[in-house]
Amino acid sequence: MDEDAELKLLERKKLEAMRRRLKETTPVKEKSDREVVEGMLYDRGDEVLDAAYSFYPEESQRIVKELAGMMRDGRLTSPVGGGELLSVFRQLGLRFSLKTSIKVQDRGKLVELSEKLSRREEG
């Protein structure tokens, strides 16, 4: 082996050892309660959670903490949909509204239903 190849090999070994030590010493960051819950949401669940926080920040934090605890303990293992989450908030007396819209396909594009109806009335 020539000297350059030996040097590169030694350098590569040292870099790999440094990477391993860095991984070992870097503390694993624990996910926040909100991150745990957001990871289990689907079907507009994130929108429901954001709306809940904007209307009821303190109450939402307590609910999210409880849900995250249930998820970590394995008592809640299935994903939570937006409708289910909204139902939880409503059952606890926290009422808020979400922006909803109905879209239909018109000439190959999705448009608001109100827009399509207004075009029909004009034409």
C-alpha cells in the first residue's frame, strides 16, 4: 500500500470513530407531548389540534398531555382522526369551529361548490 492510501484509510477510521462517539454522547431528545400526539393524527387531525390550541391553549395542553401519556403507555395505539379528536374536545365542553369547504370537480379542476353554483346562475 502506498502512503496516501494508508493515510486515507487511517483518516476514514478516525472519522468513523468520532461519529460513533458523537452518537453515543448526544442525548436522545424526548418528543414533546404535542409531537407524540401529532404523530398519531390523520384526516385533518392537525387542523383540529391547531384550532383547539388557538381557542383554548391551556385546556388543549392538558388534553394533549393526557393523550400523549395514553399513547406512550400503549393504551391508545390506533391513529386518531380529526373527527374523533374534535369529538373529544366537544365532549369535554370545548366548542370551536373549523373552516370547512365543499369542493367539486369542474372541467378537470377542483372548485368551491359556491363558485360552481354562481357560475351556473350566471350562464
